[in-house]
Amino acid sequence: MILITGSTGNFGKATINFLLKRGVPANNIAALARDENKAVDFKSQGVKVIIGDYNDYNSLVKAFTGIDKVLLISGSDIPNRLKQQESAVKAAKEAGVKHIVYTSFVRKNETETSPIAFISSSHIGTEKSIKASGIPYTIMRNNLYAEVLPMFIGEKFIESGIFLPAGDGKASFASRKDMAEAAAAILAGEGRENKEYIIANNINYSISEVAAILSDIVKKEITYVSPSKEVYIETLTKHGVPVEISGMVAGFSGAIAQGEFETAHSDLETLIGRRPETLEEFLKTIYSANK
């Protein structure tokens, strides 16, 4: 039995759909959800729905009992994520889970000097917890979702260009869909235990290259300005953007500038058995209709 945590989120839903496409019987897939009402589609597919909460240890032990493989999708509650995920690993150990697949992320700098230390610390801690548990594991070192780009560049980029403190750094943006398919391939396959995979696109893109791609799509030159982190946050704050949001985007942009997400190797194509969706293809699906 394969259990997917965070099943009602985009990544979880996509992974379950890819497992079904790969021929995994629906009655061999379980979806962990806090709210049963959000998981009705799974029931109609024949997928078992199990109620559980990261903040309720006993519910996790119960949910993981009888489960062979768990896809531990990193949670969105950043301040409490490490504590929650350590609890999930402990519960998996107690319940006798035989394999944990964890959605971590690529990185080079694991110190507090990283612009995204506020994110990376929970991933690093969770990986350590999984390895210390003795449960066979697979770590997915995911690059940035292509889906974050619309948030990073904003809604007004056609009129005002891209304003982002990412310098000339590059990232191997890949679509969430392709990453979820890789997760399904790992879960449905054999011989993936105690391995770490780089889940990234085959191509690294700078934000200036993103601007060029968008220019071609919308048939208008899109400019790119890379301010300092301080100027970026100050400017967005003046336009009413909460500092928590601008600070987060500035952090990820700074990591791009420092090369944290530039990768020389990716396992994504091998795992999904085809070329990943390019960033050009992804952006066209979003912005072509808006030309």
C-alpha cells in the first residue's frame, strides 16, 4: 500500500493520478487528508482516504499502519514544518513503514548564510530525521517549480517589466506535473531505496532568459531589472505587498543569484522516461492566451 501525504494539494493529486496511469491499482493507494470533504474525488477513483493531521501524532501512527511506502510531501506550515515532519517520520517508524520518499530540494549552501535558510533548515532537518530512523528512503532534491515564476515576476510584467533581485544566476525550473510524475515513478518502481535524485529540468534559465522567452510569447520586449534585496523589498512594500511575501521572494531570488538552483545533472528525464517540459512550453500554456 502506497500512502500520499498532502494528497489534496496540487503535487499530491498529480502524484496519485500518475500512479493510476502507471497501472497501480486504486485499492493499493491511500490519500492522507485532514478534511475528508476535500478528498471526495479520490473515493470516486477507488483510492482509500485516510484522515490524519501532522499535528496529531496518534492519527499519523494510525494512518501509517499497514502502509508499505509513504510519500512525505513537505508541508506548507513553514514555522512548524520541521517539528511536524519529524513527528511524521517517528510515526512511520512506529507503524512499520518500509520506505519513505521525501520531497526535499536542491541546494549548495546548507549554512545559515544561505538566502533561503528559513526554508532549507526544515528540509535538512527532515532528511536527517529520515536517515536516522533507519527506514529505507528516497530523497527527491527538487528544483524550483516553474509554477513559482508567475508569482515572482508579478501580474504587471508586460507593462513594467520584471523587477527581481536574481542577478545573472540560473535555475533549472521544472513543472510540478513532471516532478509529480517522477514521484510516482519512484513509488511504483523498485530498487529506489537509499538513493537521492536531482529533480530538475535539463536546461538552466536566468531571469533575463525568462524575460526573452516572455518577450517572444507576448510579442513585446520585456525588460529585466535586478535591484538589491533592500531596494526590492522597499519598492514592493510601497506598493502594498506584505514584507513577508517580498522577503520570501527576495530570499529565493538571492539564492538564484548565488547559483543555488543551477544544476549540472538531473535524474528527471530518466525517471519519467521522456524529455521534461521546457520552460518555453510551460510559459506558453500560461501566457499565450494573454497576448
